[in-house]
Amino acid sequence: MNVISQARDWLVNDPHEQTQHELRVLLERAGQMDPLAIAELHDCFNGTLQFGTAGLRGKLGPGPNRMNLVVVARAAAGLANYLKKHNPDLKEISVVIGFDARHNSELFAKITAQILCGAGIKPFLFPHTVPTPVLAFAIRHLGTDAGVMVTASHNPPQDNGYKVYLGNGAQIVSPADTQIAQCITEVTQQGPVHDLPLGDTWTTLDHTTEAAYLDRTAQLVDKRISSNTELKTVYTALHGVGGELFMELAEKAGFPEPIKVVQQFEPDPTFPSVAFPNPEEPGAIDLSIETAIAHSADLVIANDPDADRCAVAIPTTEDKSQWRMLHGDEVGALLASWIAQQRPNATGVMAQSIVSSTVLEAIAQDAGFNYQQTLTGFKWIGPIPDLIFGYEEALGYCVDPEFVKDKDGLSAALKVMELAAHLKAHGQTLQSELDRIAMQVGVYATEQVSIRVGDLSVIPEIMQRLRETPPTQIAGAKVTEFVDLSIGTKSLPPTNALMFHLEGGGRVIVRPSGTEPKVKVYLQSVVSLDRIDLTTARNKANENLQLMASTAATWLK
């Protein structure tokens, strides 16, 4: 069947007027031989948006390779079939559903509730937008068997997504992802979505679930610290859904009222003030820095649009006229060390993804905690038994794993503010605390190099070339161990990544991105302070990173 026939068939069975209109326009333009419309039609229909461990995520639009009402309805029906198949003895199966402020998020959440209800499953639906960590909390709080969050996190404005959690409150991992995907395929083969039974008896949640999250999260902070500080915090929600809840949390935890970045506070699916709604991207927190300078603030906190990530910026001069954003690994080190200081006799596991700085291992061992590495993605960190703290370098932190088994940018922000307030009371700063940690365990400097490709076939070519002829030295340091993670290790399941351990503790990891057409290279340089001062050690570590980055760039050509 050619793409025009596929599009016309889709048009007949698409219940959503918006995508019907978009498809009619595309078909009309394609009929006039518009090359852009023809290319778009092929991209919409030549393939299917794949359900994986991150659920679904992609560009909004018509066709099986886009996020739309048909694709979401099939995903919901597939999830319903999976839950019934794997819980045959349960008299009632329940699912809690949340959504962010992106285009069509509420629509996708409501069709999910209708489909689940029609399949005999009890849905709980939030009545308004919520951050992703609130949905993760709600699964365990309400005792549901699964959760669905409609969000594309920090993706571009034209995207949306569909994230699935199971009853343990953590994101799905294998084999659940492939089993749900198979159920979705079976639903797709059974016929058009308008044949799926719909129900309207779901439960709309009241304020008590969010109130429980607020109460629990505020308790993470020592009010002896938060209520006796003049900490000035600038906060941006980056046009996402975290703003109101963050302000309530800050007040409930006892902090002075944070200073809003007003231009970015209200949810807006077009993200008008940023080129890319990810606090890691250049320019994303420029308005926050301007606000911080104007108010002579101590700290900038930025959440991404669904508030599961937390970015931190600090002043670099005494007059607070110059600022820098902390690397995710720096925030991870600060939180890990602070949690260890607050819980000196506790036991448990500190965990991180393999691409994050192994400074966490040094901090954990020094404090007497167990340490564990996982594959990239919080789906692997959240379910770890006895987890006390987990993080990944892409600004994801789990500081309350008993209640939220996922990254939570709101609770992480509170803990960073608590630490900053504690340090300010003692005449110190987050930078001086980073210096103290480095004096204790050494300098761990990290950097990332990546290449975005137009031709996806380039990615396996790069990976295969490095597998077949791995380097024996990188930037002058001998490769002491080469690990092809595609065959797995004793502690890690297989993944498409390569790891090079270097003399002196340095490390290089190469992997394709899981969400973008990129190859990423993660660099780590470790320098001991045995015989040199901190400034010299940092300079040496940064020089090493620059040499490693230059070497890595040649691999990606």
C-alpha cells in the first residue's frame, strides 16, 4: 500500500478533528507535488512510533509514526490488556493518570481514562496538570497497579509522550516494555480505534493526593535550617508545570519566598522564551541569571517542563555579577554528601547511571554506604532495593526513594536549598562545599561530547568501528580496560555502549542517545590531591578533559 492510500485509510479512522485537518492539508499539498508535504507524509506513515522503556515519545501529528489520539488509544488498550494478563487474580486493577501542559496532553490523558475504563480497569485521573514526580508518588500513595504520565519532559514544543509506570512506582523496564509493546501490536491488528469500548466512570482525584505529596516532600527539609535563613533563591519553571507546586513546597518547608522568573513561570506549551526547554541547553536559564543578578541572589533553581529534573546555578564572584550553572555531577556530589552528613549512621545504597561521575562511589564509600551502578536511565535506578540516593548526570536526582522511585526535580531543589541555607549560616557556599568534597576524595571532572547525525546509519558505523579497533590509549593515558557493554557484565544487562577505563581513574563511555539522533561520549578525568593543591588539580583535570574531547571528536567524524 502506498503512502497516499495509507493516509486516506488513516483519515477514515482518525476520531480527532485536529489531526484529520492536518492530514487533509498534507494530502492536498502532496497532490500538488509539494516535496516537503510528500516527505512529511512518508515520515508519518513509513514506520510506527515504538513503545519502549521510556514508553512513547515523538512529534505530534497524524499517522502511526506520530503522537496522536489513535496511537495513544492503542497504547492505552495495549496497557489494559497487559495489566489484565499479568494480574489474573486481582478483582480490581487500577491506574492513576497524570498529564503536563503540552499540546494535547489533557486529551491523551482523558482518552486513556476512557479506554482503561472501557476495559474494566479503574482509572484515577488528575483534574489538572501535575509534575511527573507527583504522578510517580501517586502510584504508591494510592496503591494503584500502574501509572501513566502524558509528557515529553524537556523535548521540543512539537513533541509529546506517554510514560508508563508499574505498581512499584518505578518506570517500566524489560521485559514489561516488550510485553506491553506486543499487546499494543495485537490491539492495532484487531481493527480501528473507534471499535474499542469506552467508559466514563473513572475517578477524578481531589486535592488530597497532591497535598500528601506536599506534606511528605516538605518533611525532607530540616526547618531549623530553612526557617532561620535569608537565602535568596531565584526559580524558573521553564514554562512547565512545576511552578505553583514548587512555591507551595518552599513555603511549607519554611524557606523565604523564592523569586520567580515571571516570564517563564506560567505553563505554556510553546515555550516562547527558550529555543529548547531543557535547562542544560545554552541560553535556557539566561533569564534566571539576569533575575539573580538584579536581586543579588544566592542561588538559581530551574526545573524542566515536567519538573522531574533540577538545574542549579551559583555566583562565581563576591559581588554576584557572574554566574555559572553547575554540572549535573556536581549537584549529585553535593546532594550525596549532604544526605550522608545528615544520616551518619544510616545504611543503604547510593546509585548512579554508568555515564555519571564516579565521585559518588568515593562519597558513598567514605560515608559507609553501599554503591551501585546502573545502565543509563532512571528506570534502572528507582527500583534498587534499599536505595537512599540515586542520580544521573542529566540533572536527575532521587532524594526520597521510599515515596518517589523516580527522579524528582522538586524534592531535589528543596534539598539543594537546605544545603545552601546551612552553608550560608556558616559563611560558606555551594562552591566552597564542592571544594571541600574535592579535598576529601579528589577532583572528578566530567564533560560530554556529542554529534547529531542526519543519517541514522552513521551511528552503528561509529560504534562498530570502535568495537573492532578500540584505542589502546586516549589523550596520552593508557586504556587499562575496554568493556563492550553490548554483551553485558556481571552487574549490568547488555546495552549498546562502549567503556574505556584509563590509568589514574579516567574513563570514556560512548553510546547512542536513547531519545535523539546523536552519539554521546562521556568523559571523566580524576586527579588526586596527594602532592598538588586544588587549583592545580582542577586545571590538570580540565586539560585532560580537553585532550580527551579532542580525541573523541575524531571518532565521531
